[in-house]
Amino acid sequence: MRPVILFVLAMHGVSALSAQQVKHIILVSIDGFRPDFYLDEKWPAPNLQYLAKHGAGSEGVNGVFPSVTYPSHTTIISGVPPATHGVFYNTPVEPLGATGLWNSDYKVITSETIWDAAKRAGMTTASVSWPVSIGAPVDYNIPEAFILENPLDRRIPTSKFSTPAGLFEEVQQKATGEMQAIDLNINHSKIDENLGRIAAYLFKTYRPALTTLHLPGVDHAQHSEGREGDHVKFAIANADRVIGSLLETINLSDMKDSTAIIITGDHGFVTVKKRFSPNILLANAGLLDEKPGPGRKWKAMFQATGGSAFLRLKDSTDKQTLNKVRALLNNLPDSIRSMYRVVEKAELKKIGADPYAEFALAAKNNISMNAATTGDLVANAKGGTHGYFPDFQEIRTGFVGYGAGFSNGANPAPKNLTDIAPLVAKLLNLNFSAGKLRK
């Protein structure tokens, strides 16, 4: 019952927000956010469902390729696809073997973001757990950060990279209480509640023009169970409760008449049944050593991203190796070839994907891809994933806009993930050019 109670409290006095001048935006990304969470009442998300009904709710937002977290979140704040903003995957391409590094540092982003535009305009900004935000031009920044030595305890790196210095300690004193490792563990539901409390505290204390918040819990539940399942219901109810708390914070402030809340996501989700490992083909053909390490020899490698895999060559002019890879794929039985389609370089360019990939394999629905170099080429799989080519409903994400700027159809829901940053810029009257190179 608690989500409903929060819903009633939050909506009292907020539902009358009009299309007044927008001075504050809270931009929330629910990782793995799907339109059916607010379009279908079987899901325990009363706050989201109310906001979609009375504000701007989308039936589906087209994402980027691959439809994974870090490229997608960078598109949300930059308004451009991966080929333009420079974050092609969650992790760097590491042919010698994955080290566990992620593309977490803001310097990886090559194009301007709405944070840059807000800073240039002299506006105050805040951010909580947003991907690729370490070192971002944000006034009050609690970035998504972890260290390889202990990735499940994020407290030390979060404290180290938060700005200004001491902010992480401040929010523990004023918003969450002293946190233990589990309180920021991406695999535990408590993380969303704590991140939401931090965002609410920063909003009411520092009154930022733009607050960005990333909630990872729904993504984790769907990886475990696929699109359906009790834990998915628990996770979306938890995220919805965070939205209710944010709405209550807005309502109790003197900023309610000039605040818009936007809830979106990075991708949808697909329940998987089979797994295809294309690097096994390369290893068996002598194009990629099975064992990773500094001495690994390789000529070709697939960067696997869940619902897709992108081919990189050590030498981009090596047509012999490229042709050999194509032959390996063409000689597969029809039962395997039917699991994916080949996305050629021209189509990758059109959608704004990795410009260094020779081509990509886009998995069909219910098929996933991984980076294994040994084992079965095709195996049974369970759970869920994303990373697919964004051309079908299940992989689309959602969008809900409510409050100042959204009443009476003033600003309808965008159709593409690239439309969100320009919309935020329009609402805040920012001088923002999507695709402009960062200085």
C-alpha cells in the first residue's frame, strides 16, 4: 500500500501545475524502463501511471545501437547517437581481454551535453549516479563510480569522485544515514531508495535548475528474470515509490509551480532463450586466441553487447580477415544464421553506431550474444538482456513528462532518445546545439 499512499500525498497540489515557465527539471532515468510499466495497470506503478495519464506519456521511445546503458545515458544528455558523442559501449574495446573497466569518465564524451549548456548559462546542476559522469561539469555530483578491486562496495570511489569534496559524506548525514556497502550495491533494491533520497535532498537544499538521477534496480531484476517475474514487480514498485517521494519533495517546496519532472530510460528488455557466442568461431579459425592476456594474438574480435555483437579488426585494411569472418558466418547452418541479421557499415553509420566496427550482428528476439571464446557456439539461456537494434517494441524505452511545461499538451513525449536533451534545453531556455564538440 505504501506506493499508493505516496501517490496520494504527492498528487495533492501538484496536479494543477500549468505550462508556466520552467525553472527546474528533475530528469530521472529508470534503467530498463518500459512503456508497459505505466500503460498497463498490472504493474504496481501508480505514480508513473498517473503522471503518464495526466502529463505526456509515450507508447515507446526509440533508442540507440547498441541499446545498452552507458551509450544510451550519454545520448539522453547529449541529444546525439554514440558515433557522435563517443561512448560506443558500456566498456572500452579491449581485444587483449576485459579488465573490468567501464566508460565512466566524462572526458570520454566528445560532444556537448545539457550539463555543459547549463554551466555556460550560469545555472546550478545536480546529478546522482548518472553513468559517464565522473568529472562532469555538475555543481553537486554523486557519480556512478566503482573500483575494480571491490566493485560491490561503491562507497570509497563514490566519495572520491563526488564534487564538491565532502558531498557524499554530507548526503549521508542529511539524507540517508551512514551507508554500508549493501546500500549502494547495484544488485540490491536499497540502492534506488538511497539514490532517490540523495536527489531529493540536493533538489530542496541547492535548488538546481537541472537534477539528473539514475535508478538501476529495475534493470538488475530484468537481467535475472526477463521481462516478467515477481522481482521485476518489486523493482518497478520500488522505483515508483522513489518517484512518489520526489513528487512529494517538489510539492512541499516553493518550486512546485516551476518544476517539471521527466522520467525516461535507456532501453527496454528482452527475455532470452538461446545464446550465440560468435567469438568461438574466430577462436576456432585462429583469428583470436582463446586465452586473454598481454600476449594475446588476434586479428578480429566481436564486441558483444547482449543483443548484438560488433566486429572489430586489428587492422582495418585487412580485407582477407574480414572476408574470412564473413565466410565463417555464411557457412553456419540456417538454424544459427536465423538467430541474427548482419548490420552492414552503411547502416551502422546511418543509425550512429560505432564507426570503427566493420559490421554488427543484431540478434533476433529471445537470442543473446556474449564474448566467450570457448564452449558451445549456441547454448540455452535464461533471464533477460538488451543491446538489440532498436527497431521493435520490446526494446523501446519509455517517457513520462509532468508538471511545468507539460500541461495541456504543451510538450508531447519525444519519439527518440536523441530528442530528450533538446527538449530539456527548450524547457530551460538553454543555448544548446546537439552534436557540438566539447572544448
